[in-house]
Amino acid sequence: MNQRTQVLVVGGGQNAEHDVSLGSAAAVRAALRDGGYEVTGLTVGRDGSWQTVAGEPLGHGDAIRAMRASDVVFPALHGELAEDGTFAGLLETIGVAYVGSGVRAGALAMDKWASKLIADRLGIATAAGALIDGANEYGDPADVPLPVVVKPVASGSSYGAARVDRRADLAPAIAAAKQYDDRVLVEEYITGREIDVAVLRRASGELYIAPPLEIVKDTQQLFDTALKYDATPNFSVPAAVTGAVGERLRVAARAIYEALGCAGVARVDFFVRGDEVVFNEINTMPGMTEHSQVPRMFAVDGVSFAELASMLVDAARAGRTRAS
């Protein structure tokens, strides 16, 4: 590691995950300082304005100059207009090395319908579902067996997601989801264990798949925003799975990561129903505090949060070098 590497961490964003992102950015800054990096930070306001981490306003030109002056930009940004490839596009345009996936992978991963189609093509099971896209429907939501999960196609942290047990409650749930995205996914509710897998591309290009993590909860309970942030989630890591199921999880996570063209670290979420592995979604910039799922998966493998952050920065620099 180059002790003089300058890393600029960006947090905030123009979406419902703004505050979650601020927490990730603060944790990443601290971890990188622990790793010996020179660390600065910027915040994207809810209105798209730029600020220093101290809250001082900054012009767009000054923000771009600050990013260009850094060796690596670490966008600890979640959700739309950020993790969906939008911010990666900005960084590509200004020509700086950055942590995480590029435009294509970010856009495909954020689009839950598109990522399901890709998983299906790879032969990985997904929940039965229907897409509501404005006035158009792809599949009939009424044909999806109850209970169902209604969620925005492109939103994170389970904002706008709800479990529906009665047909009478379906239309209100769809209307609530549309507050976050015009496109809404209606999926069968999978009764099974929720297990996550973290995949990281090292600076060498080799993939590192961490031990899986299980979200321990009632299988009839949706892991929604309240359970994620208003309570203390119960995580079990490494998840207690058979060797066969563990291998299926690793193979599926690797296949989806590679098919989307991901970089950095991604969290691939699955349901496990008996011995069957069902793909749920993929996050290309998952929560990045020490208590978040991804850092906890690597921690059980002996990788500290500071070491994880360092691996991501090193991979970003190596990726830029290979591309130039």
C-alpha cells in the first residue's frame, strides 16, 4: 500500500438513502485513516449541491477539481442518481480512478427487473413476479400468488417495499412504491432463509468471495427499512449452510457479479428454500459501516474494516492502470 495515496470519500446523495450514505462515508473515512491513507471528503446534498464534510458550500467546479486532485475517489453512495451508474459516469468523464462498479454494472444491478432477467438467463432461480411500468404491465400482478412483496424497481434500503397478504391491499402498496420509482415490481413472497454473499475483485483481478451471512428473523417477516435501521438486525456469520448449498451460493453470486461486469465489492442477496437458492437482488455499493453485512462477512474471514477499505482502494488504482 502507498502510504501517501490520497483518497476522497463522497457521501450523501439525492435520494432516500442520503443519511445511510453519510454513515457509510464517515465509517470509510475513519477506516482509510486507520489504514494510513490521506483522506478527504465531500458530501452531495439532497438537492444535488456540493459541500465539504464540515457543511461548507462548494461549487461544482471546485468539487470536480478536488476529485481530480485525488488518487482515488471512494463514492460511498447508495441508491438512485448515485449507485445506479450515474456517479460512475461522472467519474469516468473526468478521468479519475474510483472504487466500485462502473456505469453498466451499477445501472443493471439497481434495476431489479433487469437483474432478475439476467439471473434467469444464467439458470439461477428467481421469485415469480410482474413488472408495472407506467401504463404497461409485464405479467399480471393478479396472477402472482399471495403473499407478495411490492417494491420499487430502482430503490435501495427497502424504501417503498411492503408485504401484501390481501388483494385489497395491493393497489395501495403499488401507489406507495411509486413514490420512489415509476416502475414497480410485484413478486411472490419467498418463505425461506435470507442469505447474503459478498464478492470482491482484488487488485490482481482475482475474485474473493467472503463467507455467507444469514439475516436471522421470522421467515414470514419482510426485512424492510424499519427492521434494517430502527432495530438491531440479527446477523449470523458465517451462515450455517450445508457444503452443497454454500457452493451453490458461491457459484450463483460469482456468475451474477461477472455477468453484470461488477468491480469493487458487491453484496448478492439470496433466499434459501431447502436446498434451493433463489436470487433476490444485488447491491454494487452496499452499506459500509463496520456493523454492515459486507464488512462483517469479511471480518469473520480475518479481514478488518480498514483492510477491506484498503483492498477496494488498491483495486481501484489497479483497474485504472489496466484501463489506461
